[in-house]
Amino acid sequence: MTSASADFDAQRFALETEFLKALVRVPSDNPPGDCAPHAEVAAKLLEELGFTVERHVVAEPFVKTYGMRSVVNLVVRTTFGSGKGPVIALNAHGDVVPPGEGWTFNPYGAEEKGGAIYGRGAAVSKSDFATYTFALLALKEQPEGLDGRVELHFTYDEEAGGFLGPKWLLEHELTKPDYALSAGFSYSVVIAHNGALHLEIVVRGKQAHAALPETGADALEAATRILTAIYAERARLYGITSATPGIGSPKITVGLISGGINTNVVPDRIVMRVDRRLTPEEDGLAVEAALTTLIERAVADRPGIEVECRRIILAEPLRTLPGTERLVEAIQKHATEVLGVTPPATAVPLYTDARHYTAQGIPTVLYGAGPRTILEANAHAADEHVRLDDLKAATIIVERALRDLLKAR
């Protein structure tokens, strides 16, 4: 980091560091997705910093539909000048994947060692609760020359698809931003990412004694035909390259298979789960229709076999919209000053809940605290961490970029 960050107040950063540690220490694993307790801790921390916090509780039946237990979305709104300038949303998610095995640190200990904070969610994306909060706090303390509004959108269902978080806030007309920043890492500005279609395939046949398999309809045999068709489709997709740099080809994976009754019984039911990654050029509904047709045709000539395809999730890609360049330019300008390198505008082959903003026509990029890659941060792995230098740099960069975007005209 260059000397451009020397103006960042050491006492303020110590407070930011403790803010992040407090968030990491409160479990918010999803599953099981009981995230209201973490939201309340985050809300109180924000209030202690002088922010007015809106707590938007998502109704329990809707929460259970998405396999979670409790969701409370937090919104903070700060107006500058006349308020007629752009409205900019800063979105990060507080739900995290379960810790899993292999940790050498307490996943909820928020231990600081070697210039980094370790713990589940330290990088993805509780770090950006801190980045965005303290960037906004700096704007509040020096608001001269600014016009518009900044909103913090701290949500809790990214790991379940974002339908209860950003999508819920937008559909309930609780926000209508002109631009959005969503949680990301410090050394790239993500302007596009993949989408995903998850399908459950149920193959139904007729059970029979293993001594007389011809008297049944073997669901597993039929399933092998479907698998053959899917893996042939995988090979075909490898031959397609997205026009969006960083995305690569569409992908398809069979991730789960279950079924059968016993060793000596012809299986009458097989269930498979398929993950189909979408490139920004693809339309999710069209891909779903084509994949369903492929699956159905694979067993169309098998007597006694029925197949059902059920959508689990359809996450459209994050697409680059007109106006995105303003966000990119502001971030790159100040990242170059602070980091000494210019983070490229790029795309990534994964999906996030930021896509819900672009689906509403809101130019959106991913940018926040973190290293060059997810692997470096051990995100979704043991010993996840964020380096304090990256946290500090991202906070400065976001603050300065927001100042450019909110500059009174």
C-alpha cells in the first residue's frame, strides 16, 4: 500500500477492526440460516456509531420456503446535500457457509495474527460490513460538497440465493438506488458473473425382484441414459466460450444422486441434482427449457419410466449495464492511488446476490476488502481470513469513490 493511505486515522481503523471482529464472533451459518441474532448485533453496532438502522423482518413462511429459519435485512440511509444526487447502495451479506473441518483457528474467534483476522465470514463478506460502514462514516464526518444518498443494505441470504435479501428489498420497493456496490475483493472490479440453474431430476420406474428385473422398470438404468446425455452436453458446452473475459464456458455438473430400495430390488426411484452455470450471454429460462427437453428425450423410449424436472434455483447472471463505467472509473482511480496497481474490470465464473440489482436495471459492480483471489482468502474453506491492509485499503478506496460519485454538480 502506498503513502496515499497515510491520512486514514489509526484510531478509526482500530475501531473498524473491532467492529469486524464483533461480527465474526457471532455465528450466522447458512444452513441452518438462523440469522436474526447476527442482524441484531450488527444493528446495535451500527447504532453505536450514530446510524439510524431500519430492521426489515422477512415473514417466517417465506423464509422457510428458502430453507432458512430467520432473516432480518438492515438498511441505513444517509442523505447528503439536497439529496437530489445519485442514490448508491452498498450491499454485503452476513450469512456464511458453515465452518467445516480443518481449521487451525476458532472459526468464531476473530483471532488477529500476522496482520490478518481469521474466522468464518472474515472475508466473505462480514469484512464489507466494515468496509462500507466506515467508508460511509467518513463521508458523514466530512460531507462538504456531496449531494445524494448512500444506503447500506446488509442482508442475510446470499448463500441461499439472495431472494430474501436484495431481491426482497427491491420487490417491496424499500429501495430504488441508481448504482450499487456489492461485496467483493480489493484487486479487481467485477462487472459481470455467471448465473446458475439448479434442477432436481426425479426418475420413476417400477420396482421388481432382482431375480426378475424384466418385470419392473429400472429407474437407475433410465438414469444412466440421462447421465450420458448430460455428460455429452458438458462436452458440447466446453466448446463454447463466453464473449465476457473471465467467464470461460458454460458448465454442467451432476452433484447429487440418491435412490434405490435394497440390493435385491430393481430401483423404482432415482433423484439427481444438476448444477448448470450460465454465461452472461445466456437466458436462464431458455437454458432450463433446453436442458429439460434433453433430459426427457433421453428416456422417451423407455416403457414404464417417468421423469420430472423441478427447478431448485434460477440465478440469472450479473450483466454489465450502461452506467457501470462510472463505478469502475471511480474505483480504479482511487485504487491506483492507494494500492499502487489498477484493479482490472473483470468477470468471474461464480454467482452472487448482486445480480438482483442488475435485474432491476441498476448498474452494479463487486468491490470490497480482500486479496486477489477467493483461494488466497480461504473463502468457504478452513482458516478464512482478511488482511488488515486490504480492509484498510478497501475502506479508503470506497470512501473516495463515493465522494467522486456524490460530488455536487
